[in-house]
Amino acid sequence: MYQITRLENGLTVATAEMPHMASVSLGIWIGIGGRYEPAPISGISHFIEHLLFKGTKKRNAAEISQSVEGIGGYLNAWTGEENTCFYSKGHAGKFDELLDVLADMFLNSVFDKTEIEKERDVVKEEIAMYRDQPQQYVHELLNETLWPDQPLGRTLTGTEKTLDAIKREHLLEFLKQNYIAPATLIVAAGNIEHKRVLKSVSRYAKHFPQGKRSTYAPSNNDQTAPRIRLHTKKTEQTQLALGIRTVSRHDERRHALRLLNTILGENMSSRLFQSVREEHGLAYSIYSSPSFFDDTGDLVISAGLDADNLGKALKLISKELKRLIEKPISAAELRRARDYAIGQLDLSLENTEPQMMWIGEHLLAYGKVYPASHVKKKIAEVTASQIRAAANDFFKPERMNLALVSPLKKLGKLKLI
């Protein structure tokens, strides 16, 4: 299903042919993100993401969006810790128009000084918006606590101070160093053939600059004791984010960790949801989710609850973590978790955009695309003892980090596990 061609200049073109679909999703991926940034100009990747929408040599900002929306498609982008992606979706018959817009943004953005200053203010408003949302801000605090004084702990948007430090020359130099052919993928999924994508890309390929891919500083995982961070804010709820350092996306234990997460807090059947919400009524929302990076990872438990119930909720969370350590899960619970994880994977890949994302993420993460069948096989092979072993490996006090946004001004003794 997946076809991959690496061109002579290092640019990679990959496709998933889905002839039963009417649409095509197209993405330009760059293997660069927040953890590659120098501290004084952190947020520069996200800032560039914004500015590539603000005008090229042949299109202004309005014409960029109109070129895609005017043919019935949409255009968007995101910045992560390790990748940046610009993508669009439209009717497969409009593929060349979609590619022309994305390539134009990537290759010909002008970084007009007036637009830079306007967008600087826009990003500052974005930062303020997130800080006004306790459910969002608690995760920024957690990242700072999990990964202190290192790139993974910084916000992807940067801060007002680092944004003010970013000048036009910084933007152009960062772009020159990192938006290069060997770090770039062009990925298409939908009702289109690989050879047609290659033919269309060939018109732009020679304009992608050469260069050497950047490297990041490895994460620092020398934590020796639990860490707790409280941000006092006048809110109706206490927002809780408990982060547990785990493993990278290259560690085989990640498959057991995925099922552990399903059992612990991924859905309404999970132990945390059933205990904290259904049985005790302490929270409207409680869930857990894993993240995997190139050299490390985490599992985060999130909840919103009344401040008076914080201690009780943490005890229940701790109880469920200990239960996964001390008692093997039943065959029936393991089967439900496997079926859920495999079913969700199948459902997530039904459309063109998730397929495009799957290809881009795998190529940048592993240098190849694992088919869904491979991942499902790995999930199906996970045993109850492997899940218990993962809990024993990761659910330790020296891996625990708690962030709180709360009306509380101080905390009593809180035990995380």
C-alpha cells in the first residue's frame, strides 16, 4: 500500500494509494521541532510555521488560503517537539493545485518585516490563550517539571521574551539550516498514484536546498525523587497532570505500555474512569495518554476536580498504579484492551488524512513505514506479564511528576505512589 521514493537530493516522496476515496491529503513534513531550538529563541519553529502562511513571492496571505479553500479544500499546519507538518486536503483531481500552494509556502515565503511583527503579536495572544485555559496550562507546567532546563520542557510556542528575541535574520538562518531536502518528506494519501505524485513533485524538487540534518541534545532523565509543581490560580476546579517518565519509541516495551495505558485510563472502561468518576464521582474527566520521543517518553494522567477532592483522587490513582504492579490483569481485561487498541487503530486509518499522518510520522521516526498489520501483531503479542513488568519498570517514585493549577495556595503532604 505504501510506496516510498528517495530522490537524489535527499527529498523523500511517499504515498498511500486509496483508489476508493474521492480525496487526497498532502503533507510536507520537516524533521525539526521544539527540541532542536536554542533556548534564547525557543518557539522559532512554531513562529516559522505561522509565517509560512503570511505571504510568498506570488501569493499574499489571503491568496494562500483562497487557493486551497477556493477549490473546496483546507489547509493547516502544526509544530511538535521533533517534527513540523504543513498539510492540505481536497479532491484528488485538485492535487496539483494543493501541491503548488504547499511548495510555494515552503520554498518562496518572503518573511515580510511587517507580517513578522503582526504575527509576533498573534503568537503572544496564542500564549495568553493557553495560559487562560487551566486544562492546557497544567500540561505546560508538567512538561517543565518532567524535563527541567531542557528543550522538551519548553513550550512549543516559546515565551514573550524568546519571541521578542527572534529577529528576521534568525528566522531565515533557522530556515536555511533546517528546511532542507534530506530532512523533508512530501507525503500524499488518497485517490492518486505514486507515479503521478512523483511527476508533480519533480517540478519542485530541485528547488529544495541541500544541507545536513540538525541534531538535538539528549533528554536528561536523572530524576531521583518525585517532583510537585503548584500554580495557584482562581479557578473553579483543580487541574491535575501526573507525568511518569517511560521509554522512547524504539523500546520494545512501548507495545506493553500502550495496552497498559488502555487498561489504566484511555477510555470509559478504564480503571481510572471507573474508579475516580463512576464509583467515587470525584471528576468529570479523567484519562491517561502516552507520548514517545526519539530517546524518552512519558505517560500522563489528567483530571479536573474540586480542590477538596485532590488528596482522595491521588490516593485512588496511586491505588490503581499499585494494582497494576502487584496483580496480573485478567485474560478478559487483556482481551478487551487488545481489541480496543486494534479496533481504534483500524478506525483511525480509514481516511486519507490519518494515512498521510501515519506515513509522515513513521518515516521521520523510524526511516520506514510500519504497516498497520505489523503494529496490530505487536499489540496482539503483548502478554499480561509484560504489562505487569512495564508497570514495575515505570511506576516508581523517582519517575513521578505532578503539576497542578488550583485555587489552593499551598499543599499538604501528597503521596504520588
